[in-house]
Amino acid sequence: MIKRTVVLFVSFVVICLFLFIPISNHQTEELVTITVTDKDRIVTGSGDQIDSKYLIYTDGEVFENSDDITFGKMNSHDFQSRLKVDSTYTVKVVGMRIENISMTRNIIEIIK
């Protein structure tokens, strides 16, 4: 009985997290103007387990450029090639910046 209760509780927490994160991201949408100072691709893992993400450096904040199915963004490679160093853009970002856990906001749209 206790084992089943623990499994149900853990399942509930996981489901809530998967629902909360996309909902909270929609509530944090913001338009910001950035000047790109540098950009990078971070690759982790090896073999078949390679994962990568793009980072955009500005004078005030570091942003992530990753695919986000909740916003229909599945072209982070194209975004990365369009963003040029020393250029200024207005972009739509979502998420929260939490430095202690290296959490960055995600660029989901280049406005201009």
C-alpha cells in the first residue's frame, strides 16, 4: 500500500511539473532589445547521447536559444545563424533567469 502511494505521489508531482513549466513560461513572455556580444554552442555527452544547446551573450544577460514545442519553435539552428554578433535585435523571451542553477531565459522569436 505504501509503495503504491509513493508511486502515485511521485507521478502526480511529475505531471504537475510538466504542466506547470509550460504554463509558467507563457506567463513570463517579454519583449527585450538585445545587442549580441557573442554566441556559442555547448555540446555535452558522447556517442549516441550527444546533446547541445545554443547560448546568446549580451552585455546584460545570457540567453538560451533552444527548441520549445509549447511555443511551436522548432528551428533554433536557424535562429542561431540569423543572430549576428554586434547586431541589435528585439526578441521575445520566456522563462526565468536563475543564476545559482544556470537557468537562462529562452529566445523564442526574433521580432526585428
